[in-house]
Amino acid sequence: MDSILNRVNKAIEQIIFYIIVIFFTLLIITVSVGVVNRYILFSKYQWQWPEEVSRLVLVWLIWLSGVIGCRKFTNIKLEYFFSLFREDIRNMVHVFTLLLIDFFMFFATIYGIQMTKTNWTFRFAAFDLSLGYLNLALPVCGALMFYFTTVQLIDFIFKTYFYKKRNANYKKIIAFHSCPK
């Protein structure tokens, strides 16, 4: 079961990584087209679509990168602050941090769905695409962040509090985990 879950998580992470690479490439292309149109060609009629496409891609790029950050738990940590506490206090702070992220991502997903529904009828000015696609990044990526953080929380609690009692070599198992030490 654990290996299946790890394989699924790695597959989701790989798919998101490839989407990020595609979006970053698309962002570079659209911004370059906008710059060439505006400053090199001195076009009389400025294209609006590069700005709107780059805005759409940038929002998705930021949220998808946040998903990868939640998956690898590479968010901002205060290492020195954590080093001042005992291991049990650090573990409780780590669990509290994961619960806080889960709480925020749950409500971000719920309200992101409502915001997407509200803005679905509005269109971009330059091309006929719903603004809902821009807002869709919040519920989709919020749900993925909620999922990855919940998996980390369950994994950390199990390995720290339950497996520790059964196995004397629990530190070898926990060593790979990203809990601040």
C-alpha cells in the first residue's frame, strides 16, 4: 500500500513538473512576443493577447510550483528557531504546521471553487476564453496541496509516534523526513 501511494505521488509530481516546464516555456515565448511587438516592431496596433496569456500562465505556474513545494515540504523554515527546542516540541510544531497548511488549503479550495463558478461567465479581453480558467488554478492546486500535506501529516504522525514505539531503529526511518532538526 505504501509503495503504491509513493508511486502515485511521484507520478503526480512528475506530471506537475512537466506541466511547469511547458508553462515556463510558454511564459518566456509570450513575454518575448509581447516585447518584440511593442519595442522592436513598434507596432501601431499593440497585441493584448501576450499579456493576458502570460498572466494566465504565470498564475498557474505559481500555484503548480506551490504544489511541488508542498509535496517536498520545501516551504520557509526557521532552522535556528527549531534547533532551540527539544525533539518532541519540534515534532509538535511540525504537526501543527502541517495542520495549519491543511486548514488553509481546505478553505482555499472551497472558496476557489466558488470564485471559479462566479467568474466563469467573464471573458478575457483579447481572446474568447473564460476568466474561470485563471481562477481554476486555486481550487485545483489547493486540492493537490491539501492532498500532499495530508499524506505527509499522516506519514509523519505514524512514523514519529507509532512506529517509534515498535522499532528501536526508528531514527533511520525518520532521517529522510523533512522535519526540522
